[in-house]
Amino acid sequence: MPDISMCANALCPSKNYCYRFTAKPSEFCQSYAGFSPEDNETSCSYFYPNKKCRYCDLENGLHKMGCETRKINL
């Protein structure tokens, strides 16, 4: 059970990468809020990363070989 206010904003562009949206809610008592990003932002100030990569959707620091985060910048 997450001891946080979960996000109920299904239109947020960062919902799949935010723990507030993806955590498993308590079945007995869970608080929700309608957090939303400011204009031209991809996440709000309450964004809580869930360790899922935005580019390849793998979790826990793992990445696919073609993932943007694995590319070396020279």
C-alpha cells in the first residue's frame, strides 16, 4: 500500500513513469488527487519516478540495446 496521495490524472503525459499513477492502491483506504503538469511541461512538480525508462519501458535501470539512454555521446 503506498502511503502517498495517488494521481488520478489519466491524461498526464508522464503517467506511465510516475509512481503516483502506477502504484497499486490500498483496497481499504487510498487518497487521490488530480495532479497536473504546467503548460508545456511533461510532468508536474509532484512527479515521483517509478524507475521505468521513458524510451524502452524496461524497469529497474535496465535498457534495451537501442534505447536512447544507452547511446554514447562523443
